[in-house]
Amino acid sequence: MSKRDYYEVLGVSKGADEKELKKAYRRVAMKFHPDRNPDDKEAENKFKEANEAYEVLSDPQKKAAYDQFGHAGVDGQAGHGGGGFGGFSDIFGDVFGDIFGGGAGGGRRGPQRGSDLRYDLELDLEDAVRGTTVKIRVPTLANCGTCHGSGAKAGSKPQTCGTCGGAGQVRMQQGFFSVQQTCPNCRGRGTVITDPCTSCHGRGRVEETKTLSVKVPPGVDTGDRIRLAGEGEAGPDGGPAGDLYVQVMVKEHELFQRDGKNLYCEVPISFVTAALGGEMEVPTLDGKVKLKIPAESQTGKLFRLRGKGVTPVRGGAPGDLLCRVVVETPVNLTAKQKELLEEFAGTLSEKKNSPRQTGWFEGVKNFFGDMKL
């Protein structure tokens, strides 16, 4: 009986890459796995067929020979073609290692790196723009000072695991094949603690709160992170510590809003200043400056003060401060003031003195005129 095309067996095209091959093999192997199909000879044969196909197509040399000569180019090389399973355990363990707790190539794990930590730091806008140094207190796991992270009582040391013989992995039988997985006794460490440290109870780490000095560079903004290498949690079994990431959040400011390297603020002006023009003081992060308001200014007009924004944390020219004027309508008028305003209003011409208002009313008139058509 002739063999099926390996690409057909896995359901992939000849141009499939390694990732696609592995995904396809995984799907077929799980479908026809003997443990899922007990006493089903056909499923077992398809499972072996998928294994043979993947073994050839995942090997660049075998794949090249198969693509050129077909089955004749690889007969005797594939695990199934030789009458046995060959490297099957290695292949299955590599592809399905995450399901069974570890691949066939696993071994004793060395000291693991500790977890990274995050600290949320709130800053005033002024401190974020100018830079500052702050003290923070961080709860963390540190190496036990008594056993220096080993977890063993003083004068003793961890013993070689009797279950895995120090390898950190044990071979488990899964149906008619075997795979390796992490040792359940030592959890991959290869050693066990028989006489634990009394300070950390064998964990090798203790909880503590440490105080750190964080230098905040000028120009940071919400979302920026400051990395403090080695200031995270200590690693288990004396492993290296992780890092601490200080996450910056800039508080809302009473006067300014920030957009990247630019600052914005609203400047209220009287309608007299808006009409006649004038000069007024406006705030910046460096102090007050004079702002000249031209006559006939309208609400929403932006004035740009160059270089009065933020110097970016990663360098570059400083941004600008953009002042948006808002014409303020006077309130709490006296009878005399109202009389003067009414007299003033009587001298105004809509077309000459209020062109935007006139244009707006013309637009409204045309809008309703078009609706009648």
C-alpha cells in the first residue's frame, strides 16, 4: 500500500513554515492520539503517520530530500519507515511539552530570576517637567539573611532529590510512549531541603519593605517607566533579583494641560481688553511673562509662547506654551453700568461691528430658506 503525501497527512501546503507545521502536527496528533482513541487501530496508524510526516518535514535536510525524490528520498530515515518510533518521544515532547509539563529535552533548572515589580509614582507637573529625586518604600521578597537564600538551616545544605536523582525531570509513561516532565518532588530544582531554615521556613526568601531613592529625569510624562535594575524580588534558591519598574503618573494641574512637549492654558480677558487690546501677565512654569493682546481678539484665539513648554525626556527642543484667550462677560452690573452698555449697544452696527454674528444669521436664514424648497 502506497504512503500518503506527507503534506496531505498534516493538511499543509509545501510552503508551510516551521510554525505552521508544528501547529498542524499538533492538531492531527491530538485528534488521533491513542489515549483518546483506545483500541482504534486506524486512529493509531494515523497518529504514527502524522508523527512520521512531521519528523521528515520538520527536518530541513529530510524535507529537501522528500521534496525532490518523494518517499524514496527518506525511506529508512523517518522513525516509522525504519520499523520503529526512533525520535518520536523527542518530537512529541517538543511539540506537546507545555501540556505534559516539560519536553523530552528538559533538565534540572538552575536558579531562577526573581519577579519584576511595579511601583506607581504620582508626580506634580512641576516635578515631572524639572526632574526630581523621591524616596519610595517598596514591599518585596529578599534573600533570607540567615540562610542566604538556600532555604537550608545553618550547618546543613539542600540534598539531592531522591525521586529524580538531581536531574529535575522524571520520565513518565503515556500509553505506548514516554515523555519527560518536571519532577513533582523537587519541582525541577534537583534538590530538596530536609532541614529548613528557621527564619524563612525553607523558602529562602523573606518579606521586607525597602526604601529606595529614585532619580526622576526632567521631562517625564504619564506612562513613562523608570527601571531600577536588581531592585525587584530576589530569585528563589539564591537566584538573581528581578527589576523594579517605577510607573510615572503626572497629576492634573490647576492651570496647565500637557500634550507631549507643549503646555496649554486658558487666559480669561475682559471684553474691554478683547475689544481695545492691552497687555497682561500670564503664568509659565518659569514665572510670569507679559502677553500682548491685540485689539478685536475673539474667544479661542491662541497665543504661542515659544520655548515655554517642556523639554522632552529623550532630548530635543523644548515645546511651547499655548495660551487660549476666553472673553469673559461681566457679571453683577450696577444700574449705571447697564445704562452705559445699553447706550453703547445703540451705537453699534451689526454689519460693521459684529461681522461674525451677521454672517451667522445669514447662514441660518439661508438654511431655513433651503428647507422650504
